[in-house]
Amino acid sequence: MGQDAGDRDELPGPTPESFEVFYLREYPKVVGLLHGLLGSRLVAEELAQETFLVAYRDWDRISRLDNPRAWVRRVAINQRGSFLRAYLRQQTRERDAAVCHEDDGIKLADEYAEVWQAVRTLPPLQAQVIALHYYEDYSVAQVAAALGRAPGTIKAQLHHGRRKLARLLGDDTNRGRST
């Protein structure tokens, strides 16, 4: 009738999803998020791969977190920050180097190019909050979890980011959705 407790290999509780399933679903979204923040699909793909490699190496622990999606996005955004710091250091050393930008659009239609360009001019936290809220369609609570910040901080960053984007894009109305 029943198995002995010692005969079971599984721990009680829900079984976390496999890394493969998680990766196939989330990788394109993380690439899109990073592409929007960085403006380069090539760099976005590289940073997303590094992010998922970190997740893969510790998947037993990460898969059991309350929100592995938020964890992956936090790591991706941290990877972006590390990349930008290294990039700025390189530019300081190599002032004459030319930077090539690919013209592509993974989930970034040409009609939004001006918006993404404006988002990239925002302070880093505002850019991250705007990208997660609008591109990833995250709620304020989800953005707060992904970035490890208080929901009030996220609301303030959304407010300031929207106002700055409205000025940059020449739109005096705040057409953003309510939080």
C-alpha cells in the first residue's frame, strides 16, 4: 500500500521546475530586458548567458526560492552594471576605439527606439524600474522584489522616471499606467 519514508527520493512539497523549462521560457525575456537597457542585442545575449550560467550552477537552491524569475532579473541587472563599469573603464583607456552598435530588434520595435534611447539616459535605478515595470509588465511589488528595494522606493523611481521621460520625449502628460 504505502512506501516506507526511507524509500522515497523526493522531499515533500511541490517539485521545482527544471532548469531547462525555466531557461527556455525566461531567456528571451531577460535578453529583451537587457537589450532595452543597453541598446545592444549582442551584449544583452552575452550578459543573459552569464546570468543563466550563474543560475544553472546553483539551480537546486534558486529553483526553491519564492521567485526565481526576480532573482534572475536581479542578477541580470547586476551583470549589466558590472558590464557598464568595465565598459567605461575600457573607454577611458581607449578613447579612440569605435563602438559598433547592431541594428536589430529583439522585441524592440523601431517605433520604440526613441523611447528606449530616452530610458538609457535615465539614472540606472530609474531605467531599471521603468524597464521592469513596462517591458516586463512587472507590478511595483514584483519590481521591488527583483531589485531588492522597498515598494515605496520603486513608486518614487517610477514617478521620477516617468516625469523625466515625458520631458525628454516632449510629452507633458503622464500616460503611464497607475501603480
